[in-house]
Amino acid sequence: MTDMPRTSPDHAAVLRAAGLSEARLSRGTLSVRSPIDRTEVARLTETRPDEMPDVIARATAAFRHWRSVPAPRRGELVRLLGEELRAAKQALGDVVTLEAGKVVSEGLGEVQEMIDICDFALGQSRQLYGLTIASERPGHRMSETWHPMGPCGVITAFNFPVAPWAWNAALALVCGDPVIWKPSERTPLTALTVLEIFKRAVARFGEDAPDDLLQVVVGGAEVGEALVTSRDVPILSATGSTAMGRAVGPKVTERFGRPILELGGNNAMIVAPSADLDMAVRAIVFSAVGTAGQRCTSLRRLIVHESIREELVARLKQAYGSLRIGDPREKGMLVGPLIGPEALEAMRAALSAAEGEGGTVHGGGSVTEGVPDGVYVAPALVEMPDQTETVCTETFAPILYVMGYETLDQAIAMHNDVPQGLSSCIFTLDLREAETFLSATGSDCGIANVNIGPSGAEIGGAFGGEKDTGGGRESGSDAWKGYMRRQTSTVNFSTEMPLAQGVTFDI
Ligand code: UN1
């Protein structure tokens, strides 16, 4: 038994309101700090790697039962989860703010994203449609059916500690798959809060929910590794850095598991001469500095037509100058803390590298006045002579690189000339430009927008991207297919045995 963590009464109250018991929070060795003031808010017991086989076996046992519960009934559990999330919205949003440092509205927005995907998944539970396929043989019928797949491992990142879990879990559950969740070591408390909320939904659902439909494992890479390498975890969804995905993806595919990877982004906006600059400025500032630049969809590159570059940069500098940076719990705050000192190190290293490559840095300094003891930083705007190596690298901090262009072809080439391919956008009132950007010769990203920024996607679309972003798709559209196995069936209701392709084999 270790001492109680030395947290503030405010933090303790948030955790109490979330239903997390003090005993649970003080028993272990994993130190959880709030980025708001760097105080330790919990010491959690970690899952030991040698416990993982049992965790996976429990999920497998749950699967054996859950796969036979009719999908619309499985949807009912997700409906109840949505109801419980609505009731707990404030309490869970507060834990997101406490643990990830998001401003209040963004913490609540993340919970809303969970609620939205529960609604979506409920409808989906009645629409797990297969196909009927015309057979080439007389008296034959072909069809395609989608079946539950097995336990789904979900590894999530600190910056969106709960919504990406929900994108995966809500779909996995209606598709008949139990979930094993490994949250980031930095944000396990949000996961434990969600587990409590989930248990309330299960209690209301009744007896046909097996135990262990959702398990949360707390710990580091070794715990994740057990999920990544187990043949009994057929689906492994992971959100995080490209480096993480490069390590995880091949291990999953080596055992012929199915990885769903949502990795780094290096998202850009092209600002064309016809752009509505008032709208562009608002979109740029939200997507570049919101969540302190720590979204995978954050705007990191601005590719602006030379004719409006000077004006746009001046307006951005002005907007950056009036940003409210500080305690994310305060009303009207726009930029909260970075997750920790290592994020500031990475930001400083990127800014000095960009300067070395000919960039001019505006902002980017530490903010120490009027803020708690966390890592608070002024977002940086960096004018670059061209798209250098540093610009091509994702730094998880509020840095926006600005580059000029002359022709749309040049802008699109520059846009696509980075390793990542998550989100993108163009601001233009010119239909030809907008449609070109969305066409096969335009943006190469999984998400491409016109006259809105790259971040803040709705759950109804498929979320994810190409190239170093990993290729996975989660959330809306037909992402549910990633959580089921497809079976093609041919039924012969004739009295003959014809072979396909006209092959004869008379015995
Ligand atoms: C992430 O940063 O990992 O589109 C997810 C957005 C949010 C999700 C971001 N809906 O910005």
C-alpha cells in the first residue's frame, strides 16, 4: 500500500463525481498526473503481462455467448450505454479535462462524440446487411453474410482518451465482438470511468450480457504487446503515432490478424485567392491551436496563395495574440496545457530546426504567468521558405507552418508531398478549385474538406487516412465491416451438380 497521491481537492472531487473509489486510485504503481498542474492524481495498479492470457480467455468466453445474441438486441446494450453517457456527460467530460488537459467544451465534445457513435451503432445493429448475388448456375443462390469476428483489442492515445474507444467499441459490440481496451498510460482514469458507466448499462441490459464484454487493462507497451501478438484477438485497433503503428501493424498482420490503424497526421489547408478570409481565420485558429495542437487532425501546414499571404499572416498573428491560454477548467479558455514537458521539448526542437531551415518563428514561448504549474505554451506560427524536412514531420504541439504558392497544381503537389495522409482542406469560393481538390488528382488524404478546417470531424463519416496514417477506417459509413467476418455462401436447390466455369468432372 502506497501513500495517497498528493492531489488537489478539486481534482479529487472530479474523480469522486466520476465514481472512482479512492482505494482504487491509490493502490498501485502507475502514477497518473494531471497536465493542468502536474500534480499526481492517482497511483493505479497495473495489469501484469502474465495476467493477459486470462484477460484474453475471458474475452473469448464472452464472445462465445455474445455472438449468438441477436444484433438488434446487442444494439440495445449500446443504446443503454448512450443513455448512461448522456447522464454522465459532465462527470466524464471533467475527467477528460483533468487527465488530458482539454478545455471544458472540448472535454464535453469528446463525450458527445461517444454518445453520437452509440446512436449510430444502434441503428447499425439493424443494418448489418449482406448481399444476394446472382449465381451463374441454375438452381443456385449465392449470398454474403457478416458474422461476429472475436475479441477486439483497442489501444487508444492520450489526446482523445475516450472518443476513439467509442468509435471502435460501439461498433464492435453491435457486431458481436467483446472489447479489451488498453488506454494510454497517461489517461487510464477516463477509461476506468467509462468502464463504470458501461457496467451501469450492462446492469440495466439484463442477463444475456456475458461478463467481460468490456475489460480495461492498465499499463504500458508489454500489456499492449499481449493484445497485438495474440491469435485470439483477431481485430486490433490502435490510435497513436506512426512509430507505434509501424511496430504494431506488422505484428498483427504476421499472425493474419486485422489491424485498424489510425496514426499521425500532417494536415494542411490550402487558402486560395477567392477564400472567405474571415471564415478561414476562424477555421485556422480552431484547428491549429485547439486541443493545444494535440489532435491527430490538428492543422499543421498552411499553403496560402502568395497574393493573400501577407494579409492572412497579419490577421493570424493578431488572432494568436489574443488567445486565452491557461487553466482549461476556466470559462472561455481556448488553449490548455500540453500533455507534459516532453511535448514542450519536442516543440522547441521543431521550432529551432525550422529556424535552421530558414523559417521565421512567431510565438511559441512558454506561458508562465497566471497559469498553474502545467506546461502552457503560446501557439507558434512559422513562416517557411518551403516545405522542409521539419514541416514534413508531425510534431504533436501547436505549430503552424505557413508556405506560399502560385498555382493550384503546385499547392496540391505540396499538399500531398508529406508522408502522412489523414485530413485536409481547401478554402475557396471557386467551384473548379474545390472539385479539383476533392477529385482523384486532388488531396490524397482520408478526409478532404471544403471551407471547413481539417479537425472536428463528425462520427457519420469513416475516419482515418492513408500512407503513414495507417489506412484504417473507424466510426461511420461502412467501418462496421472491419469488425465482422464475411462469409460467402452458395446454396444448390436443384437436382443437378453443375460446376462453375463449365468445368466437367464426371464420375
Ligand atoms: C484524434 O485526434 O485522434 O476530427 C481524433 C476530430 C475528432 C477526432 C480526432 N473528431 O478532430
